[in-house]
Amino acid sequence: MSLYWKDGTKKDWKDLRLAAITRLSKRKGWSMGDNNPYFEQVYNVILNKNIKTKQQCKEECKKHGYR
């Protein structure tokens, strides 16, 4: 997995986190629906427009009880 897009810009931490969750889900055979253990974390925290930094994401995950 590359840390850079094809145009040479660096990928955002959110893109890398989503890619990691997608790889894990495929390996475990989980769908991307609500039966996936990461479903709520993705939709409630990672895709939240108010969360701009990785540190904010970690704090929100802790607050909601996600790993």
C-alpha cells in the first residue's frame, strides 16, 4: 500500500484508516454493512466532517468506546 496518490500528494490519515479497515474486513469475510464490527466507528467517527486530525479521532473513539 502506498502512502501517496498517483499525482504525488500524500494520502490523508482517514484514507489510510479506511483502507486498513477494508483490508481487514475482506480478510475476515465481513460485509461493509452494520454487521461489521467497525461499521459504527467508520460512520460515527472517521467520516465525521468535524474531526480533522488523527488525535481528534482517537479521542472520539475513546469517548464512544471503540478500540
